[in-house]
Amino acid sequence: MTTRLNPYLSFKNEARQAMEFYASVLGGDLRVSTFGEYDATSDPDRSDGVMHAQLETANGLVLMGADTPPEMGEPSSNGTVSLSGEDESELRGYWDGLADGAQISVPLEKAPWGDSFGMLVDKFGVAWMVNISGQG
């Protein structure tokens, strides 16, 4: 197996909803494991919490996420997830899906460096950047 770098997002009780949303936007196969499946909690209210979720798409995108248990404190800041490439139709489709309920900080349009670029924070509080190469 090749070494990969994968974004891993942290949530507070909404990992399942967020990962299902990303699967609806990006497509692919979503696998979800709960704390209850692995007896990783003694609290029955948390047994349905997501211990690990992994979304893999046919074109090689991988996104992971989980709920952060209260004993681990607040979920970590997720930084920014970046999607980039040359397929304008594909990337604009991802942008349109992620924009549902999002706060758009930079509209997806021509940037000074010649590409199309946009930034948003989705409805789950995750920041995304989309860059479409060579859009002049």
C-alpha cells in the first residue's frame, strides 16, 4: 500500500451527519464504526458516536473523521481541507455541494494567479478551499 496523507476531521456528536454529507458531495464509499461496536464506551448514550469514519472515492480522495469523546476535551480545530485539480466540472460540483448551508468567505472565481479559487466554511464548521488550475 502506498503512503497517503489524509485529512482527519474532529466533531462533537455530528461526525455521522458530516461524513454522510461529504459522501453525498464527493461520492464514494463511506464506512462508519461506532464506539459501541468496539465496546469503547461504558456510556450507552455514546455508543452510537462515531469512533472512526472513512470516505474513499473512486478517484482517490480519502477523508476521515470521528466524534471527540467528552473526556478528550473539545474537538481539535480542523484547519482547512483543500481540493484542487484541473477537472472544472468535478471541482465546481464539489464546491456547489459543500456550499449548501456554508459561509462563503471567497467566492469561487478567477484568482490573481490565473486559477479559479474559492473558500468556504461548511455547515459543520469545516473550512474548505477549492482551486481549479488553469482557469483563465
